[in-house]
Amino acid sequence: MKFPGLRKIKHYFPVSQPKPQLPSFEVRPELDTYIVGLDQTIVDVVASVTDDFLARYDIQKGLSNLVEHAKANAIYQELVAKQAISDHFAGGTIGNTIHNYSVLADDKSVLLGVMSANIALGSPAYHYVCHTSSKVDMNHLQGVAGDIGRGITMITPDGERTFVIDPSDMDQLEPDYIPTDIIAAASAFVVSAYPLRAVGQPIQRAMHKALEDAKAHDVPVVMSLGTRHLVEENREQIITTIKNYVNVLAMNELEAEALTGFSDPLKAAEAILDHTDMVLITAGPEGLYLCGHTDDSVKRESSNPIKSATLADFNQYEFSRPMLRKYCEQPLKVYSHIDPYLGGPERIKNTNGAGDGALSAILHDMAANHFHKQVQPLSGKHEMPYLAYSSFAQICKYANRVSYEILVQNAPRLSKGLPEREDSLEEAYWER
């Protein structure tokens, strides 16, 4: 068949130039900017049940119940048969964080953990892969014979939430599956405190190897605390890990209180900064705090209204950029706070994952700094070994905006990046 119309005789692609390199889905340490995360791979299932259902399976209402695999599987199969399941979400604090990072940065990240070697339709592994960004490199996952973890959230007619946790094989990650070369070239390595409670499981050894690799190659280590109970039960071990390895610590105000004994986020941050370099504390309707260190010689005063609380004029130098304390000749603690974006959503659909969203924004800014330093090493932006590209105040705005995006949707992960232009800002702003 001939195509109608005139045809250009020019080549559609310039044949005299070298052929462009095809994009790679797998991370190339020598070429790419990326972050690495280690997680207990788990899928979150949401279902509606009756009180009789909980009683029949001897599940304690309103609590988190750790159950053995066969029982969890029986519960799940009955929920499927009754069509009681409303949603499947890929879960895991770090899985959420690196997925969000890849959506925000439109760039690669690497997930370390386990994955079912044979993925069946409708299985936990199937739902996990379906709900994870294609920019997340899963080529370094360890294949296991069984399932990944499954967390079932069961909602009774009175609105009470009851949790059933089935670990399955999610803690079977072996140290041999920690790729040192991938971690060594990363912009950051991010992990949660959850593996610390997996006593005697391979994932604890794998986590320790990854932390050692990151420390040996001067890769910033970012840790997210799990829940208040996790911190209370493993407090000494968590503090030791923070002192030995962690540069950036993320938590909510309840976890901060469990770690430090201070209910006030500012006082908690002040105490935590004695052990690490930067801390993110999300405080619900109070907004979020980002605190860290900078060198006294490069501190920058804020032009925002100065705030005082338990610390006087605490945001005075929030226009400074974060630095690792070890690179500061005269370390100065810097505190920044921001109220919820637009005063917070009119209706919060989901709080699960909001802190992970805020952390992903910080990781994006850290990775941007790493990338810019590689392509523009002589730029004035790198006159000092800064940890992030933007100031404390600017990172606060970004983290706050991402957190809001999670709160107004049902899923704990971003489905799309932020808009290039915000509807909430008048047109005159964009015309400047």
C-alpha cells in the first residue's frame, strides 16, 4: 500500500551523528543519580469485616496481631471469597519512600529486599509490583519460594481498625544480596527501624552490611522510625544505630517523644541533633519541623517572620543549607518549621504514608545536590560540602506539599508528580 501525500526525502533521524544510547531500566552506578532503599516488602490489604469474623479467627480488635502464615492465608481467602476487600496497596515505609522519590524526581531508585520468585495473579507480590513505579529498579531483589509480607487492615462497622500482620518470607533477605557497588555510588541509602525487631532473621544481618557499606563509602544514611511501640521496645538499639550510622532521621512527634522523652518537637529535635546531622519530625496538624546543622561561617538569616516557642527565635537561620556535622568547623543547630499546606486538607482521606512522602521530598533534594555537584563541581553551590541543594526553609515547603498530596488521596503512595503550576497561586505569581 502506498501512503498518500508528499514524503520528505530527509532522514527522520540524523544518520551522521552517533546513535543515542537506549535508556536503561537498571541502575548504572557510573552514570545514574539514584537512591537505594532496603525494606521488608509487604502489601497492605483493606477489608470490611464484622465483629463475629474477628472473634471466629481469635483476632484482638483494635490491635496489631502478628499471625502465622496459614491462619493469615485462611483469613485472606475468606475475605476474597466474600468480596470484602476494597483495596490492595504496595506498602512498607521504605518502599513507599523510594516509589515517591522516583515519581517526584522522575528518576531511578533501587529497592533491596525479597520478592516471590514465582508471581501469581492476585498474589501479594503481584499487587506490590503493580503499584510500584517502573523507575524503581527491582533487579537486585532476592527471590524467595514463599510470599512477601501481607498486612490486612480490617474495618468493623463501628469504624475500628484491626491489623493482621503476616510476615511470610519478608525477613529472609540475606547479606549476599546487598550490592556494595550499587550502594557505594548512591546519593543516599534509606532504611527503617523495622528490621531491628526481626531478631535472629537474615534481614538484620543484611541491614547491618548495607549500613557498613554506606558508611565506608561516605553515602548519607537516612533512617525512618517505625511506630512509637517499636521505638519504646528497641530504644537502646535504635540509639546505638543512629550514633554509629545515621545522618538523617525521620519520625512523627510520638516517635520523637518515645526516643527522647520530650513531647515538644523542638526539644526532641534539639536532643536528637546531638546524635545525628539532620532530623525531620512530622507533627500532624502542627505541620512539620526540619532541623539540622550548618557551619557558622555560612549561616543565612531568614526573611520569614521569626518564631519562638520552647526555643527562642528558633527559625532565625532557616535560610541556611544543611551540612554534615563532621564538616562544620563551628557547627550551628538550625531549626525550621512550616504549618500544614493550605491549612491542611478540608477532608483527610488517608494519613498512612504522609511522613514517607515528606521524607521522599528531602531525599529528592539531597539527590539533586549530588547530581549538581557531579555536573557543576565548580559551582558556588558547592563551596562547602552541603548535604542538600536547598535551604532548610525551602525543603520544608517541598516536604509539606508532598505530604499534603498523600493526605488528600486514599493510597499511601503518589500516583503522579506534583503539578508544575499550583492552582492555589494566582496567575500574577506565574507571570513574574
